[in-house]
Amino acid sequence: MEQLQKFVSNKFTLTLCFGGISALTAFTILRNKKGKNSQKKGKLYFHSVFRSNRCIWLLRELNALEDYELIDVDVWDKTSNESKSYTETVHPHTTVPALQYEDLTLLESGAICMHLAEKYHSLIPTDLGDLYNIMFYVCATLDEVQEKLFVQFFFNEKNGTEDKNEIEHATQKFNACAKYLVTRLRGKEYICGDKFSVADCVLGYNMWWASEMKEGILIQKYPELLSYLERLKSRPAFQQTWKSSKPVM
Ligand SMILES: N[C@@H](CCC(=O)N[C@@H](CS)C(=O)NCC(=O)O)C(=O)O
């Protein structure tokens, strides 16, 4: 009986040992496999000077551009095979940017920027409430206003179909945004404080965009915004990102 107990106890110990080793081996194999997959480059779909520049600029600021494959998609040519395949496999609206990993596709420039800052643990301000507010304000409110004006100035005015009421309404809204941003920048170098952050890559794009529309008519009367834009433009990562830009359409 004593012998049997000893045998069972030894067997139990052996089972535990081998079980433990097998589990550890399986865990290590799985971890290595996962490690290899996560080393696979993500794909950033972009088109020169568009909102994808927010993400490319940020990747440069994070020193992480090499971790991504940059794929230029001419989203304006909706009839090309490249464009059709992009709509089917990446972005249902055929717009840029999009960031694609094997198991995840991000479609919004603001979300991509937040994801990258979080992934590289950098350029995130300490006051997250302030960061979220600015990110959503720019991507939801300001983008919408600038998009409307962009369509009027760059497309409709050229073919004589501009809507003067729409231009006036959107300009008023832009002015309200600009005044709000001036108050938010007061006493600060950057939009979320004295340190450059992911929020500056997002808002900085809008400031550049406004400066390009109609010789900067919208932003000209806001010296605080112009000097903020100059601060951003002096950054090497900004300059490299805009270096290869084609003219705005
Ligand atoms: N809310 C989206 C907007 C994306 C967007 O509309 N991108 C523009 C370029 S800035 C585009 O691809 N336009 C092509 C089109 O509308 O056909 C984001 O921030 O990522």
C-alpha cells in the first residue's frame, strides 16, 4: 500500500513536471510565432498632401516610418483597378488614410494617430481629457468645415457652381473654430501644452490646409494660428513629409 502511494505520488510529480514543460514549450512556440507576426510591417495607405500626411508626419516624429510599408493610392481615380481593389479590401469609402495590419484595419486619420502614439508610447500629453477633446474637435468639427470650403473653393468655384450661402456659413464656422483654437493656444507653444504631441500632427494638418486654401484667406487674420503653423513647419519631420507634396488639388 505504501509502495502504491509512493508510485502514485511519483507519477503525479512526473506528470506535473512533464505537463509543466510541455505547457512552457507550447507557450514559447506560440509566443515566438506571435512575435514574428507582429514584426510584419503594417501598411499605411496614403496619397500625397492629403490627411494621410498627419500619419506620415507622426511616424517621422516617432522615428517609426520604417516599421510601415507606405502604399500610394490615387483615391481620386475611382475607376482604376487599384482603386476598386482598395475599396473592396481596405477602405469602403475609397478615402485615405487607412492603416492595415493582418488582423486590424483602421480607417480614420485621428484614430490612426492615436493608435501610433499609444503603440510607441510617445507624444501623448499628460492631460488625456484635453487630448481627446482636441482630437475629436479637429477631426469631427474643424475637418467638416474645411472639407465644405475645400469642395467650394477647389471644385465648385472652378466650374461656376459654388454655393455662396454655403461658403458664408462654413466661413463663419471656421472663424468660430479659429477663435476657439486661439484661446486654447494662449500661453502655450503647442495645442496640448508646451510639448509637441500627437494632437499637433492632427491640428497642424488643418492649419496647413487652411493656409493653402485661397492663399490662406481663412487663417490670415489669426496671427496666433499663423505663428503656431510656422513653429510646426520648422520641424524637420514636417519638412520631410511635405517635401514631396504635389500641389493641392
Ligand atoms: N475622416 C477621414 C477623412 C478621409 C478623407 O476624406 N480623405 C480624403 C483626402 S484628405 C480623401 O481620401 N478623399 C478622396 C475622396 O473623397 O474621394 C479621416 O480623417 O481619415
